[in-house]
Amino acid sequence: MSAAPLPGRAAAGAAYLERWAPPVDGELDRLLPAESEEPSVLHRAMRYSTLAPGKRVRGVMAVAACEATGGEPRSALPLAAALEMIHTYSLIHDDLPAMDDDDWRRGQPSCHRAFGEGTAILAGDALQSLAFEVLASLPERSGVSAQTALAIVHQVALAVGSRGMAGGQAEDLQAMGETGGPVPAERLWSIHRRKTAALLRASVVAGGLLGVDGGPQALDGAVVRALGEFGEAVGRAFQIIDDVLDVEADPREQRVSAAAVLGKEGALREAERLTRVALEALEPLGPKAGPLRDLGRFLCERTV
Ligand code: GRG
């Protein structure tokens, strides 16, 4: 018996990303300090890494989630920009010699290669602080209540701290420092959940909270819970696909990778299972969640 076709249209998801990435870029440009503002080198580094061509997946997910809960999509742009600042901070720090030691990012020399390690560390730190400054000012920027802004700050902070992204990166570093065969699957899933899925989940939940504008109690609602389930499953599938793409680009053995743990075919099957979980979670949301559904479908099928 063949499984039911997956809901959502990947091409429409790609078009939505293409439609909303430029306004997210525009918001980033407005919110980042000018290069001429002192300390100029720090502001140049922040703008260099953030405004480089990124897909803006997390920001646009927040826009689509805001639309899915009845909000005006443009009102989610400051939130979207804040999420992309946090994501850029994580990429800058991930590229450092003490972490992944990457010379290239987003088609240009990585931040520490262009500006030196000290400035790159500070650019990441300052991007994270600026992101929370923007989130704290969501009542003025997006017209939501202080309660909603606080609930969003809470969700994002949880997602990026030691119980989320930074914790996942620590687990990853530890696993990479060990020797032997592929890591056990449960350990890999724990790394994926924290390192990648936590921020994607928080992007969707925060966008949904902004659209609802119902304060922290909105988090207990079925809609926001469904958004969380969707965001986590998309985040996990996204990371599995990233692992498969990585191994295709560089076939050397990578122990902490879905391709090593499940094999390429097994990894793609798991990504498809998670895609189904994600898209089914959105069922109760109805037609307003169309763009989010399409975006989820597109991200889970990406090939670059
Ligand atoms: C340093 C605290 C800290 C965390 C780093 C995000 C991360 C954790 C590391 C980056 C390396 C990596 C492959 C992470 C997995 C998440 C991922 C696929 C990031 C790349 O995201 P894209 O494809 O990048 O959305 P763009 O450049 O398009 O924004």
C-alpha cells in the first residue's frame, strides 16, 4: 500500500521564500548599525556576515507562521530580522578555528578570515544582543502587546541557549572529539534537535505568537502547539538533508551525520517521514497555513 501524497506544494514554497527574503534583507539593513558608526570594524563585520546572501529560511518561516495565525505578514519583519541575526551569529561562531574552522561562508571568506578572530567573536556576540534588543522592542515595532513580546523573547532565548542551539553545538563538539564509528542514532537526533531544530521551531512558534498576539497563554493553545511540532520536524528534516548534501560534497567519513548513521537512503527516508509528521501537524490550521505548509514542503525537498 502506498502512502498518501504529501500535502503542500514545494514550488509555491520556493516562490514564497523568494517573495519574502528581500523584505527580510531590507529590515536587516535598517536594523544593523551603519558601517560608519564606531567601532566601525565591528559594525562592518556584523553587516558583512549578515547581509551576505543567505536563504533567510528562519525569518521567512516566522513571516509565514504569523500569516498562518491571522497576523499581517509584514508585521513579522522585525522578528524575522532578529532570528536571522541570531542565525548569522551561530554561523560566524561555528566557522571559527575552535569550532568547524571554515574559511568560506555564504560565498565569501568567513567572518574571522575577513576581519580576524577577535572581531568575529565580537560580531557574533553583538548580533545576538541586537537580536534580543529588537525582540524586546516588538511592541513598538510590530504593535503587539508587551506580554506577546515577552513570550517571544522567552521562546527564542530557550531555543538558543545551553538547552538549545549552544547546547547542541557543545554535544556536537564533544561527539566529534571522540573516535570510533558513527554516533548512536539517539545521540545524533539529540544534536539535531538542539543545534538546528530548536531555532527553526522557535521561529515558527514566535511567528505564530506574533500573529495571535495573545500573550504567553497563547502557548498553551492547540494552534501554537501544532506550530511547534511542525517547526521541530521541519528543522530535523532540514538538518538530515544538510548532512546528506554535505556527504555528497565531501565523501570523507563524517561520524556525526545522518548519512553515516542511517546511510544516504535511510537518511532520506527519515527526512521524508519527518516531512509527513510536519505537514500533518499543520492540518488543523486550515488555508491560512498554506504558505507555511508549502514552505515546509520545499525545505524538506531542497537539493542545495
Ligand atoms: C556556535 C552556538 C553556535 C551554534 C552553531 C547553526 C550552527 C550551530 C552551526 C552551523 C553549521 C551547521 C551546518 C548547522 C546546521 C544548521 C544549518 C543547516 C545551517 C545552515 O543554514 P542555512 O542553510 O544557511 O539556512 P543560510 O546561509 O542560507 O542562512
